[in-house]
Amino acid sequence: MVTRRSKRGVCCFAAAAGFTIGAASSPASADKTVYYTDSCVERESGDIGGYVVIVSDGKPFPVIQLSWSEGALKQPVAARVTNYDRGSGQLSFSASIQWDEGETRDIQFDGKVTIDRMTGTFAVPWEIARKAVELKVRSRKAAFEPTTTCRT
């Protein structure tokens, strides 16, 4: 026999399970910041190279900041989300950066984000072709102070 109390418990459990599943597919949950990166130490110069994408939850889109390397790793800049689907993880964003003599250019990302990685391509002003990337979740310290050496 199912009592009123046990029915309520089942409903609450189902609601909590649905919330957990939804949060698991979202790259950043409320009040949490996630660092996706492929940063590494350049063998020749000792500079930090790669990308760091900082994702915080926002409504209706995540809040994105981007750090990239041009020699050394640049300070993060705000990015504008141009496409996002929370269910599939599809994500596109663009960040305007200072370029030649006060001009700005955009760094654009198109790809997919999950709870443990971001995959896709970057279009950057200093390269002709788009660059495929796989950025993994790391701590803030590991993102901005990597210990791994870049592959050539």
C-alpha cells in the first residue's frame, strides 16, 4: 500500500533527479565558474600559450570571458554569446580584441560545451584557417599557471 507520504517522497525524488540531470548537462551551474583550457608553457619562450574560456551561468545565456595567447597569455575579455542551446551544448561566441593601431578584430568560437570539455573551432585574426581545439576543465590555477609543455 502506498501512503500519501511515500507518494510525496517519490515526487520529490523525481523532481530532484530531473534537476540533477539538467544541471549535469549545463556547463556551469548557478554560482559556479568553470575554466576550459588548453593552456601550456611554450618550450622556446617560456610564455603561456593556448586559450582559457571562463564560463559562468547566466540567464538565458552563459557569461563568457576569453583569454588567448599572442606570445604571452592575454588578460580575459568579455565575450558575446551569439548562439547557445543548453540542451545540446551548442555554443558560439565572439570577443572583440584590440588589433593594429587601435582597430578591433574578433575572435570567434563555434562548437560544443559539456561539463568536462569544450570542442570546436576558433577563428582568430592572426591565422587564415580556423583552428580546431579541445579545451578541458581545469582549476583556475592550472588554467593560468600551467605546468605542461606545449606540443609542437
